[in-house]
Amino acid sequence: MNTLKLREAIFVCLLAPLPSLAQPAIDQNKYYYLVNLENSEVMENPGHKAHHDNRSEAKLISSARKAGDHSQHWKFIRVNDLPNLYKIVNRKYSNYIDVPYGRKNEKESVFGYRNKGGNNQQFYLVAVNNSHYLISSKISGLVLTPIMNNEEHCLYRKEDDKPGGEVNICAHETARYIKQMNLTGERKQKWAIKEIN
């Protein structure tokens, strides 16, 4: 199936109402782990070694679950009372999963970023069965996928809206970075939403 057909397929899923059994029972006042089906790792905002305040704006990764680590805890805020469209907020840093500048290209890393209110911070939960979901960007239609990569782990610190003007602290690291990717149906694109007790 080519890329255009995959995108059309996911948009059909997004526009159709989720079956009642497949809708996640999300309490907007609670925090959850986002657990990857392929390796049981969880989504994490690792912060940045050079920037420790509550505005830490780093590339998101997947990593082994660490008890009590608030950088792995996420809250879902429903957008306009739609049943499957959310903003997803990190507990430790109080920032939102964000597609930088609303870019629509595949392999774009997603960041934790302060609330800007844009479509690039809104994500659909698309049920693939009663316990796993795709997390699909409203702005691009691409799905969040951890990809092993050796790249610069960079921090956004400027309000500059021009590409290239936003990054000024980077470190070279190997990690499973969360990127927006075309839908392939692989296990690594599927997430369980587990309440933190």
C-alpha cells in the first residue's frame, strides 16, 4: 500500500466514531503510562542535562519503566469534548507532546513543549483493538513511533518561529526517539494506556 493510501486509511479511521468498547476510559484528572506494544517501554520526556527547570523542552524517547519517575507520566486533556482527540501533558515538566512547527514530514521527532494551543499539540487515539491504540497527530495524520537513532538530542529555548532558530543546546545520544511515521501496522506503533495507581 502506498503512502497516500495509508494516510487515506488512517483518516477514515479518525473520522469514524470509535466503537464504545474500544474507547479508552480516560479520567482527565489521572496520569497514565504510554506503554509500547513491541518492547513494553514507556514514553518519556527525559528533560535535558543542561536545562533543569520546569520548561525543559526535549525530544521524547521510549525507555524502561522507572517507578515514581514523573517524566514517564502523562495526562490526557480532551479537545472540544471530542471522544478521541486529546492534548497529552507530561507530569514532571507540565509540557505537551508537540510536533515542531506543525511539520508534516515523516521521521520528525516530537518534543515536550509548553502549551501553544495549536493543532500540532493535538492527537487522536485510534483503537486497533480493545487495549491498544495508535497515537496520530491531528496536523499530519502520522502516528507516534519509537525509532532507535543516534542523533542530536536538542532543546528548544527560543520563541523564534523560524526553522533553525530554535535550537541552541544539543548533546549527541543514542535512544529510541519518538517520531511521527507513516502507518505500517507494526507493533511498535501501538500503545497501551495504563493508569498509574
